[in-house]
Amino acid sequence: MADELDTALRAADSLPAHLPMRDEDGDIRSAFVEAISRAIASPDATFLRDIVGELHEADLGDLIEALEPDERVRLVELTGAYFDFSALNEVDDSVREEILEELEPETVAEGVRELDSDDAVELLEGLDEEDQEQILERLPPSERDALERSLDFPENSAGRRMQTEFISVPLDWTVGQTIDFMRETPELPERFYEIYAVDGAQHWQGAVALDALLRSRRPVPLTDLIDEDRRRVSVLDDQEEVARLFGKYNLVAAPVVDTDNRLVGVITIDDVVDVIEEEADEDLKALGGVTSDEELSDNVWTIAKARFNWLLVNLATAFLASSVLGLFEGQLQQMVALAVLAPIVASQGGNAATQTMTVAVRALATRELHSSNAFRVVMREGLVGLVNGIAFAVITGVAAFAWFRIPALGVVIGLAMVCNLIAGALGGILIPMVLERVKADPAVASGTFVTTITDVVGFFAFLGIATLWFGLK
């Protein structure tokens, strides 16, 4: 591939010889992108087809995102049948939607026909129903029906993720018959790991691994090789549950059955890796108060509008925390040191709570935290808060004494630090658990509530203890 790419680039006289697509850090070279841009402007369809035809779908996706918006559609149009539409599943949702909206439905339909069913569904599901229909009606009836059935399944379900191309054979076949069938059938999935046995009504009967099949003699019946306990998933199973199943049982592929136990598809490890990445990305964004569909390619207005709501909620909780300071206005006026040190207590509690909350949200998402071990985990986090609280009580107490030369002030901030780190630890674990129990997403809502608790407890503990200790009014 590298030699052909270099030859094409030299022929176009647009890049130095032997310049690869990516630099030593794995990023696309700007000179490469510029050469593609010049070829699009020329237009030099032959040059573009030589390059695009050799690129992996992931590399092509990176190239598309590196181009200017008006160049992306032209690249697809100029390369025609050489363009791999699966590359559009490698780009941001907003970029993909912009490209698909600009292309003619006939062009998209031709590209969809070349894709595996799971990639085709992923490409189409982001479009509105009218655009989907315009594309689907240009497909042959059998292909259209299969895609429509997949699109009818709930979003984020196994039915949406599955590939409808698989190999199923009758239960009473032998190894020899199965091998002959695979040799003589031209249209098989590009990659497969198992053969599935079904009855006459397509009900799933079991799976035969390829290694077991190829190691057996031809007369051996499939019934001798079938793994009847093979893990399978339902079309309605959530994709996160499917990903956990793959991780727990070290699966490479899993058959998908409908509500009547009929075999309708298969999910492979590459689909599950995508699910894991998507869910991790969603959880990470949610912890920061960012919507899961925000992309780097979004414009300023879209991002600002999406982030506004949670910033508004945070502002309201900030006013709530500040109102605690208002309760101690007189004390703050009498001792300026209290106003200086109060944010330290609140901030340290917030940081400790965020640590606990991150672990808790992830444990809930992976089902590692559940009712049987909840009490032990809560107690552990509480003790962690106590231990760290004592440690930082000593550190901040000494620092406060060295700063203001008031011995009692060191004791006061130390006690407040212990209180707030315990509160932060308990809040960081209990709030996600409560949100999970009431069917709310802990990743989305936990941060705001936990921060409010640590601010309120931190201010109240520090100023309250100071009021009692110093007798301030």
C-alpha cells in the first residue's frame, strides 16, 4: 500500500516522494491533506481514486474530518465506487449527517449496498425518517426489509448492533456437509467465527466453533460438536449488557435471537469495542456536565446551547452554597482569616467527593456495585474519608497556624476538614447509588449534587465550629 501511495503522490507532483500519510505521532500530515484538497479543487478524480481506494476505512474517516466541509462531499462524488461508505461511521455524527444530507439518495443507496448490515444501520440511524425512506426505497426489497427490521429495534439494543449476515445450517448435517456448503456458497460473511445450527423454523439450537469444526473428520455429525450452552443475546438486550457479557465470558461473537428464539443475527467483537468506546465516552462527558452527542466538529452556538442548562443548574447550587456564608456574615467580618480559609475546606471536600463519585459511577455502570456489597463499599469510602480527613487536618492546621499565627484556627480548620472529607466520601458514593435506584443517570446528575453537599458542609462545618470555638457573633 505504501509503495502505491507514494507512486500516486509523485505522479500528482503534489507531495515529496516517500511521504507517508501519517507522521511519527500517528497524525495525518498537513501536506497530505493539502494534496487531497488540491486534487479535489482540480478536480483530479484519478488521483483521488488511487489514494482513497487504498485507504483503510478508519484512515479515510480521519482524512474526511481533516478536510474542509465543502471538500468532503466532493471527495465522495469524485471517487464514486472507490469510496468506502463505512468510513462515514468513523467520523463525528455531525460530519456524517452533513455529508449524507448533501449527497443524492441514489449515491447513498449504492454505498449502503456495499456495507455489512450493522454498518449500514449505523449509517442510517442518525438520519430522520424521511431521509431514511428516500434511501431505503432505492434498495432491493430483500436488503430494504432487513435494514428496516433492524431500524425498528430500540436504539442502543442488540437488534440495532447485530449483523444479519451469518452462517446457519441444519442440525442434522455433518462436518463434511457444512464445509462443502461454505466452499460452494459465494455470499458468505467476510469474517465469521462460528457456525450456528438451527431447526426448520430457524430456531437456534447451538453453536459450533470453527476450530472444532476444522479439527473434526467429515463424517462427524454437528450434534457431537455443538455447544448448546453457548451464550446468546436477545434483540432487545441493551448494548451495555451485551458488552459486559463479552467481557465476562471472553466472547468473540454471540448469536442474536428474537423473542421466539429464532436466530436473526450475530454480534462480533468489533461491534462490542465500538459500544465500549461509546459508553465510556458518554459517561466521561456526563460526569463533566456535557451532553453525549457533543462532538469536536460542532459549531460554537450548538455547544454553548448544549452546555447552558447544566451551567445554569450549577449556578443555582453555587448560590445555595454561598447562602451558607451569608449566615455567618458577622463572624466573617470579625475574623478575615475565616473568609480566606473557608474555600480551602470546601474545595478539598469537593475533590475527595469527585474521586469517590468517579469510582462509584463506573462501578454502577459495570454492575460491580450492587446491593450485596453496597454497605461494605459505603463503609470503606467513609473510612477512606476519615483517614484522609485526619491527614489533611494536620497539614492544613499547621499551614493555617503558620499563616495567621492563631493556634486555635489550626484546630478549627482541621476539624472542619475531617467533617467535610467524610461528607464528601459518603456523598460521592451514596448520591450515585440513590440516583441509580430512582432510575436517573448517576453520571449526569451526581456531580452537581455532590459539589453542593461538599460546599454546604464545608462552609457550615468550618464557620460553625469557628463560631463555637471563638464565641463569635
